[in-house]
Amino acid sequence: MSQQYESLLSPIKIGKFLLKNRLQSSNSTPHFSQGPENYPAEPLIAHWLGRANTGAAFVTISGMDDNYMNPANFPDFLDIPHFPDFDIYDPKCQNYFTEMIEAMHYMGTLVSGSLFSANKHYRYRNEKGEFECIDLTPKRITDGPMGAIAMMAPDIYDEDFDRATLEKVAKSYGQRAAKYKLMGFDAVTIHMSYRAQLPGQLLSPLTNHRTDEFGGSLENRARFSIMIFEEIRKAVGNDMLIEIQFSGEEREGGYSFEDGLKFLKMFEPYVDIVQVRSPEGDENHPIPFELNPTPFLDLASRVKAQGFDFLVSNVGGFFDPKAADEAIREGKLDLVAMARAWISNPNYGDLLYEGRPEDIVPCLRCNKCHGRGQHDVFVSTCSVNPHYGFEVVDKYIPKESGKKKKIAVIGGGPGGMQAAIQLADKGHDVTLYEATDKLGGATIHSDYVNFKWTLKQYKDFLINQTKKRDIKIVMNTRVNAEMIKDQYDAIVAAVGAEPVIPNIPGINSENVFVATDAIMNPEKIGENVVVIGGGEVGVETAMYFAQMGKNATVIEMRDMLAADSTFIHYREMFKEAWEKLPNFHSVVNATAKSIESNSVIYTDKDGAEHELKADSVVLSVGMRSKKDEALSFYGASDHFYLIGDCYKPGTIQTTTRSAYVTAARI
């Protein structure tokens, strides 16, 4: 075993249980890879087994909603399918879980079942043995904005249920825990964070305005949580661990850190692990605009310093094994919980044990693993792991290489490097051609922008992985078909895309730049900047110049900025980041009509013209495939492939998966 992460990989006891190391896999899953089955589908089994097999000591199984008594019929924007649904009372479902958990135990992993209900439906077996469905769905849930994660309805709480109802719900927790124990689960994980679930809503003065025995004082607000703990202990005894996900403190108006400690003191006799989380749900899934990699470590370490008789864990940005090992060694934490690290690196634990941190694929923190943009279908993806959410079809994609081939990859951007890496790993003789003096393509601008630090890490990772392999890299060479004709068995074109230049008067003026050129040449940009195009790139470009103190204004045709951003755990934080910049401005429902010497003329939704002062104009209205350049290589070899943006403009995720599938076929 590598001693590089001695503290992180050291075992620890919890009562009669033993954790083989300090690595937790927090409750996550390839959400939409689960079909309509009421038992875990193969992609989910592979996902959870994989985490156990590669080193996780404690894996939480999410999506244990058990809402089959009365499934919710919510509007599409509520995203209830974000949480897979299993019927744990069905023997067939129990069999699937039992087999999976038995295998995970042989891998030395403890398994926890999440006690969670996305739509606040609880199955309760009454004294007659009959099932009831207790529906505590807030009547106002359909009024919640998607950007506020309305599916979990933080701050939406209805008080029209009495003690008898709450007692039934608490007993339903115990009944579900008993089923988990029957299937071999070692623990239950209770969601009590950021008012997303009933226990957390009753703890918080932001949502709990009751005046009865469940409201008012800290003791009253903790009463329901303690009822749950007691019902679980009645049902399973001390043969299972209880983990809680707990906001260490809340925002203004909620409970304070000191109040949180008082709650934890009340919970101490019942719980074994406290996973300290953030005050709000979005921020617990930090994105690149949060420059602190682990923003809530300090909050958890302050809990740990109190000397409670439970283990303290933390989740939210953990990725760097050195930082995680340091947190354990310094006594700030007992356990480190991660989700995205395991998603981008299914072999994360193996890489630690083998002492190979340089091979850990950086997570972009794009949060695409959580869901979708406003107009996207429900799909599970990872921008840097092409296998994630692709499991159903991945097994049909060729993996083994036949005859060793001599292959040219044209273009040293993310797609070209990814393809070259995978082709080299398959044993092919690969030459990578890059027209400039730098690898990285469209990601090079990340060197200039502080909030693109995760993209920079990924770019540098690809460059290092390319250079460490036996790949011939030819720089500063704008290769053409004649130069390489009949020299290779296959050619992979990865020449990317180019910015769209809209046909408006003044577009060719000297003060007009495309976004990437503007970012990499900030000295050419004046004090008043107008960015035409308010998608993600346009907004980020304006933010970059606003950070410099320039007056930056975005013009967007649609009715909102960054409309295609991932809505779950991303866009709201993105919006908060741009709203914090006093020099950032925007105009929506606006169309640029002309560019003058020192201004931009635009029309609003009513057709009225307006003028914005502009020393410099930056274009960010989309990308166009360099398909003609790519097709020029057709015929220079017996086999020809297009990948990434030169096939269709997309994202790091689509480029990565395109390179993966293409390389697998060669």
C-alpha cells in the first residue's frame, strides 16, 4: 500500500463496525440511468459496486424513496426523476439489493441506505398490517422556481399535520430501516440538511413557525428528529449505524452554529456519523466560482473540535487526496465524503492506493452529473468521464484493438488529446498534430480566468497525460491532406470549431473581438465593454472584465442569461457570482443592430432602439464547426473520422464522449 496518504487510508472503528479507510462515497447515483424498474438497474449496481471495489469504505445508496403507494404526478420542471425509486417491500427488489450488498461486504465496504423522500410521501404500515400513504407534500411545491431546486422545496413547509401524523412518519422511518437491515445494509443515512426534508424543515426557524410542541424552542424543534432516531433504534437496535446529513449552521434567520451544536448534543446518544453540510443545498455542490476547493471544511472542523461521541465527516468539494489526508491527519475530520470525485474517477480509491495522484481526472464542477439545462432531456452525464451515464450502451462499444495501426490525430484540443491518449493506450502508433505552439485548443483561455481553475486543471491534466505516453507530438504545424496522404492507416480530425460572426453593421471594426481573443488579450480591451451574447461563455467573459474593474454589459436575445446552464446546483450559484460584481450589467430580450465607433445600438422586445457606450465589443453568439477543414482530410487515408466540435459544436462532455467512442472503434 502507498504510504503517501497514510491518514486518509487508515482504518477506523465505529462501535462493532470497522471502516477500512476514511473514504466515504456520499449519496449520489447516475440518476437517470435507472429506468422504470422498481429494483436497481444494472448501471446503478455497477456504479455502487465499482465504488466499493475501488476503495470506498462507506457507500450510501441514494434514491431510496419508496413512493410506490402513491407516486407523485408533479410538473416536469420539478425533476422528481432526479431520485430513482425502489420498492423495498417487493421481494424481487430486496433480492437485487441483498446480492449487491453481499458483494460489497466481501470488498470490505459498509453500505448505507438513504432515508429520503423527494416528494414527501411516506409508506407506513399500521397496526392492522395495512399500508397507508402519508402525503406531506407541501401544497405550494408547484409554485417553486426550478432554480431553487423546487423538487426538494426548501423554505416551503405546510403546518397542517398533527402529532399523530408525525408519529406515523417517524415510525415509517423505523419500518424502512428494518427493511434495510433485512437486506444487509449496515447503516441508514438521514437527510436533515438545508431544509430539504421534513426533519431539517422542523429544525429550522426559517420554515418552522409552529407554536405547539414541535415549534419554538430548540428542544421542541428537535423533537421530531429524536422521534425518528428512537423509532429506528427500536426497529434495528444497535446493529446498524445512523448517519445524519446536517447543516452545521443556517443563513441569517435560521439556526446559528451554536444552535447547531446544541442540536447535535441532543442527537449524540443516537447517531454514529454526522456529515456536516452547508447552510444551503446549492453551495454544498461548489462550482468553479467558489475558489476555495473545500469551503465547508472549517465548519466541520469546528464541530469536530467539540469532542462529540460520533464521527465527523464533511462533503462539498473534496477531491485532492493531499488536502483530504491533511484534514484527517490534523484532526479536522474523521471521514471525507465525496461524490463527484468518484463520478469523474470510478477508480479513485485504486489511484490513491497505487500512489498515482497525477492520473486522477480533474472534476470540472460543472454539475452536469446532477441533471440538465432548462431545455435538455433527463440524462446522466459527466463532462470528463465518458462512461458515466453511458453504461447501457457502453458494453456494446468495441474495447479491444486488433492490428496495431498508425494513426494521425489532427488538432491538439481536448478532443484530439483525449483521442490520442485512448488510441495510444490501445497500442496504436499515434501522431498528434497541432497548428499552434500550445496544446489545449479552446480551453487555453482558462489560463487567464481565475474562476476557470477547474478547466485549467483539466487542460493541464490532458497535456500531461498526452506527454507521458508514447505519442509523437508535432507542434506549430498546420498540416494538410497532401502532407500526410497515404502515411497513416487512419486519420482522426479534431480541428474544432470557430466563433460565429453575426452579420451586423460594424462587425469588422477594430474594436470588435471574439470572446477567447478578448480574454487572452485584455490589454486591447477598453473600459466600457459590451458582450453580444449572454450564454455561459458570454456571461463569463463579461464577468472576467468586470473583475478587472471595467464596465461590462451583456446583451442577450433570450429572456434570461445563461439559459442553457445546468439548473440543478449550478445556475443559481452562477447567477449569484455575476450579481456580486458591481460592474457587471445585462440587457435581456435585446438584439444588437449595429456597432458604432464607440457604442452598440440594440433593440428591445418592443422594437425600440437603445444605445450602449462601448469602447470594445466582444462577440459570443455561438460556434460553427470547421467541418470543411476536417473533410479536407477525407481520402488521405483508408479510414477517416471526425470527432468533437468539428463534427458538431458542443461541450467538453460531448467532445470527451465523441473521442472515447471513436477511439474505441479503431
